[in-house]
Amino acid sequence: MICSGRLNLETTEQFKAEVKKLAADHTIIDADMAAVDNVDSSGLGSLLGTYISAKNQGCDLRLIHVNPHLKDLLNMTHLSSVLHVES
């Protein structure tokens, strides 16, 4: 799944819905985050909540091609120790 633009209060529901739909039929979802240029606190919360929801459905949500800015945010908030993050 390719993500782009902003992950914020306005877009988190779309992200969650897409992952939920894919998780029903997959055991692994790779979310390509290279084109995500802005993430706010709602977006960070959504990443965690969506990750947990996918796990509960038996699916592993992996964040791949994470851009440096998002990787820094995930490190600062210690979410990188919880989420599956690949550069």
C-alpha cells in the first residue's frame, strides 16, 4: 500500500479503513511511507492504533521506506520500538 501526502486528523480515518480492509485478506501489509510529507499527533496516534488493530486481525503492518522526518518523529516518540519500521 502506498501512502502519500499528510497523515493528520483529516486523513487518519482513510488510512485506518484501508489497512482494516487489507488486513482481512493479508497477514502482512507493507505501508510505503516514502511520500508521506507531514504527520501530526493524530497521525502518530493513528499509526499506533492501526498497527494494534491489524495485529488483532492477525496481520503485521510494516512501515517501509520511511522518510527521515517521519523516522525522527517515530524515534522521538519511541514508537519505532513498537512499530515495525524499515528505512
